Amino acid sequence: MKLSLVISLQPTSFEALAFKGKKGEWLDPILKKMKELGFEGVELALANPLEINQTRVLKIVNKYGLEVPAIGTGQAYLRDKLSFLNSDEAIRKRAVERIKRDVDFAKLFGGKVIIGLIRGKIGKRLDKAKATNYFVESMKACADYALEKNLNLVIEPINRYETDFINRAEEAIELINLIGVENVRLLLDTFHMNIEETSIEHTLETSKPYLSHVHVADSNRWAPGCGHLDFESIVRTLEKIGYRGYLSAEILPLPDQLQAAQKTTSFFMGISERL
Ligand SMILES: [Mn+2]
């Protein structure tokens, strides 16, 4: 199982990131450390790919021979308030344009583009039917664009405390079928599944035909091994369903950044020795 770590290329209010961007030369030493720890990939989260030096990021990623399995886009919602469910059509269009720029950025690495918090919330202004229409319309536009570039979009169910739209795998799968473009797939995150799903293992099995990316964090969103999820059983289930993608750790930087990253690789190396 290949391991990756989610980091942010820009400063952000989102907490579950081992490392966050800051001014100056910070990316090179972090990727160097990740490579030393045994990560094969780095998942890059950011607010707007047009605000960063993409060539420089590509150069540093290549220098350490890391893959970029996915691009995280939630900061466009948290910072810039863009979403597919905004009742203002102009904002929905800007959200679609932002995802298209994320697709361009992801194309540099061949990674998937994550549809997480950018989907927005139903809230009090919308109902579920209208939200579904808005979401499907925006997703079709983004998926057609990504299909031309041969890239996948992955929808991530997120727990009820962070969003009121798409909390469970079953809901995402229903929408994937409604969107009906072949490059729209599923991302499952063990932290959200622990809150929302009846059984993590059963959900992984029933999601098999759709599953294309996996986020890992323990029950407390610390590094795997620091909470009470049964990762040995989770990894065994992923192997059983033939999942060949990344386990990408989206975790709080606790007890500190370096230890969170270290614990992730040492924990999964221990599991693969035992299985
Ligand atoms: Mn996640």
C-alpha cells in the first residue's frame, strides 16, 4: 500500500494538515523529510493554483521523486467562499472555474482532483432536490473538462459536523451515477467514515466499483495508530477488494508535525509486516 501525506501549499484555516505553507523556502525541506520517512506521494491542498509558482512546485516534487495522487480544493470554500451549492449562479460558476484550474494544476502530476468542502452546504436557503441539481450541473461541467485531460474527480463524503450534503458513501455513489461521467469516482476518508458509516469495512466493500482514493486518519483525526480505529482490518479489507491506490494521511499536526508524519509511516510499515 502506497503512502502519501496531505500538505497545504498555502496558509489555511483547515486544521487536519501535517504541514501548511508559509512564506519562504519551506516546501523543499518538508518533501525531503517525507521522502526520508518513506512516503511515496504528497497530496497537495491549496486555495487557488493561480496564486502559486506551479513550475517551482513541480520541480521540487520531481526532485524527490514523489507522486502527487490528488489535489485538495476545500480551501476555495473556506477562504474564498466558492461552492457548487451557492444560491448565486455567478459564485457557482466561479467555483466551477476554480476546479478547472485545479484540473490544469493536477495535470502536471496526473493526480485526481478532490471534490470535498467546495460542494458547499444545503443550509436554510436550499432543499435537497435543488442542491442535487446544482451539484450535478457543476460536476458535469468540471467532469467534462477533466475527461478531456484524462483526469479523475473524486467526491469525498464528509461528516455531518462539517457539511450537510453527502455525508455517507451511499449518497456519493448515488450522485456519481446521476452525474454519469466515467471519470467521477469516490474518495473515502476513515475519519469521516468512523462518524457516519455503520461499518467501515462493509462500506469499503460495497464501494469497491467506485473507490479511487483513500484518506486515512484515526478516530481523533490524529495519525493512524493514535486513536481506536482498527487499521489492520481496514488495510486487509482494502487488499481484499483489490484497492491499489494511495493511503493519504489527512491528519492533525499532533503531538507535532514531524511526529504525526513519522507515526504514519512507521505504523503502516508495522501493519504490512504483520499482514
Ligand atoms: Mn479527507
